[in-house]
Amino acid sequence: MTFVQIIDFETDRIVELKALADEMGSPLDGRENSPTRRLILRDRNRPGRYFGVIEFNSYEEAMRNNDDPETSKFAEQMSALCTRPPSFTDCDVVDLTDFT
């Protein structure tokens, strides 16, 4: 079952944060248990607030990714770029419909 983690964070350094996220790589780079998709959303009503929607093939892959030292390093660096600590919500995907 597809698993998604939603990260709610605030920053005034989004360009730096996105560059940091890009450095993490992707499954195409051969990194095991990495996300399959990343979506970054900006809150239109609260400047500086963002949501990261990070998709994994399964909860188990996401947990292995969380245990990776590179992920811990990223989380530390991400937090340093935020104006408040990020919060995380773990979700199982119940329905995914592509309208394209």
C-alpha cells in the first residue's frame, strides 16, 4: 500500500531548502528506500508556510528511509532552515485517482 508523509513547515529560506532536498537524490540515483514522489506546497494564506507531501511505495520503505543516516542528516539541516520545528503526519493512501 502506498504511504505518504506530510511535513508541515515554515521557512523564509525555501530556495535553500529545496536545493537541500534535491541533494538527497531519488530512486533513479540508486538510493534504496527513497521516496517515489515529492510535492512541495505553499500555503497561499500564510506566507512562509509549506507542506511537503512525500510518497513511498510502502510504510516499511518509509521507515527504512527514516532509519538511514542520510535522512537524519537531511532532517537536521532542514530544521536549521525552518523558523519553527516541522511537524509530520503519516498517511496510508486510501484512494489515488489520476484525472490527466
